[in-house]
Amino acid sequence: MAWTYSGDPDSSALDAIRFLCGDTDTNDQLLANEEISWINKQVTGSTTATTSLYESAYRSCIAIASKFSRLASQAVGDLKVDLHQKAENTRAQAKMLKDLASR
């Protein structure tokens, strides 16, 4: 599976959806190109359509939050990493995108 981001959300639906979700860090890849394309196809009927970017980004964030939900919080001494916050923050991002999609 591939992961690409050109840094130009205007260039493609894939880049726009990735930008809206915040999945733009090559060192922290959240969804593969094929996963985003599949989501966009489910929403629009095309892997490249730009007609429902916010709805596709919303669904992509839900998929990312589902991945984060499997992570457990960890503590070592005084250091605590609360990984469930990643899922909560991504769900909040998804809600914002859903609100924008319905406008």
C-alpha cells in the first residue's frame, strides 16, 4: 500500500482529504492512499471526485479514530502517555468536518 502527499491539497482529492484529516506527516502515516480512495469512492462514486471532500475527510477521520481506539495508555515512572486522547481528538476533528460537510 502506498502513502503520498504532495503538500498541495488543490492538486487532488487524495491530498485534500489527507490535508483536512491532518494525515500529512510522512513519518506518521495514518491511512494508505488506497484506503482514502476507497472512502472517497463510497461517498462520491469516484476515487478522484472532489465534490464531497469534507464528507470523505469525516469518514477518513472516523477510520483513523478507530485505529487509535485500539491503543492503550502507558505509564513509565512519572511519564504517562494517554493514547485514548488521540482517538478522542480525532473524533472531535471528525465532528468538525461533518459539520462543515453539512453546510
